[in-house]
Amino acid sequence: MTKPNYEALNVGDSLPSFTTEPVSRLTLALYATGSGDHHPLHLDQDFVRANGMPDVFAHGMLGMAYLGRLLTQWVPQDAIRSFGVRFTAITQIGERMVCTGKVVEKLEQDGEKRVRLELTCANEQGEAKHKGDAVVALA
Amino acid sequence: MLIDKKHIGMKVPPHSVHLTAWQLKWFAKATGETNPIYFDEAAAQKAGLPGVLAPPTFFFCMDMDKEHPFDYLETMGCDLMKMLHGEQSFTYHQPVYSGDVLDFDGEITDIYDKRNGALQFVVKDVKVRRQGELVCDVRSVMVIRA
């Protein structure tokens, strides 16, 4: 991995983006195991229908984990100072998640050179599911 | 019914988690992670790490790793079927690894509503410590629909 360089980066520069495989029922079962979140809204279609909804849907934190990968593929994890998201829409079965990020600010803070990033996890139609931000320290 | 704001300042029952490589391996598989420092103990060791590295959002999973993760909302009388995850954020101080024992200490720091109470927001701030040292601040905002 070539580490991004503070001086070479400009506001507006993009992080290398990626698109996931379609979210499947298996994805959600695996995420339930990995995360420990076995809420029936994500796993049990009988339960979901009995509560008036059409189908199970993805854990919000799955999308945030994808955005976490976007960050750690770009910088070593110990460079991440903060990371947050707002969950703005539900991710349905079959949707691919498009993870993108860009530099929105360069700043010096606590004696470090840092960049503030804007992050988005959207479906392929461009509907944002999660909007986030992160601050990372760069050399 | 609006949640009583007297609950602002309420402590969440604390809990501890023993982080295992087994759990991180499944999390990596579920999230499509391909970097072995996140799932393979030998690779982590080779990279000079004391264990498998917990990825950035895994602090949330550990915060939920208790018998009743939303006990604080139940105490407030919320219907958990009407709960949505609104926001999640982390401030990082130290990386954590498999083998670590982590202590989670939470407090309700805000309760507010929008649209005349149609949406209520409960903010929980959790300090995560390893042997007394602060490693992460975790903030979760849960939304309760009317």
C-alpha cells in the first residue's frame, strides 16, 4: 500500500472506491455471526412479515463496516482519529453497496497533519444509505 | 409518549468483553475483508501485532455483546420494535487486538425529539478501556419512532 501524502493531497481528491457483491441473505447471516447481532429483522422473514414489512434488510453496521474497509484500504488503521456515520436509508437484499470518499478539508490539529473525509455508502442508483465522515492523520 | 429526560445522565450497566480471534475471523468474512491482519493470527504476528486487529467498527459489536444490549431503552419504557439505528461514531485512541479484555462504561448523554415527538433520539456515550487505559469513545444514537 502506498500511503497517501498530506502535501500531495488536495481538497476534492477521491479515495479509491469499491463496490461490494450484492447483499444476500447469506451476507446477513454471516454478519449476524461476525457481529453478534442476531436481530430477527435481518434474518427471519416470517418475523418481518408478521410485523408488516416486506422482507429482511441489512444491518446498518454492515454498511459502516464497508466504509471502514474503504478507510483501512487507504491508510493504516492507527491513522484513523475518528469515524462516524448517519444511517439515512435501509439497504435491501440484492443491492450492491458503492463505497466512496473524498477529502473535504486539510487541517493541523493536536500537532498533526490531518484530513477530513466525507464518506458515502450508496446503492448503484446513487441512493445514499449512509453518509459519514472521518478524520485521519497523514505524514 | 415522550421519553422522560430525567434519564439523561443514567449509567448503563457496565460490561467486559474478552476479544477473540475467532470472532474477528467471522467479522472479516462477513464484511469481505481480505487483509489477513484482520483474521489470521500468524499474519498479524508476522506484521508485528500482538494479536488479530479489531477493525474500526468492531467496538460497536463489543458494546452490544451483553445479554440485553438495549437494556437502557427498556428502562426508559421504549418499544424496541420501534427502534432504528440513527447514527454511530467512534473516536480512536489505541488499537485493540484479540486477547484483549475490554471494559465498557456507558452513560445516556442526551435525549431529544423532532417533528413534535414523532422521532425521539437517545444518545449513549461509552468509554472503552483496557486495563484502565482509554482506547475508544463510542457514541450511538438510537431513534424511537412514535
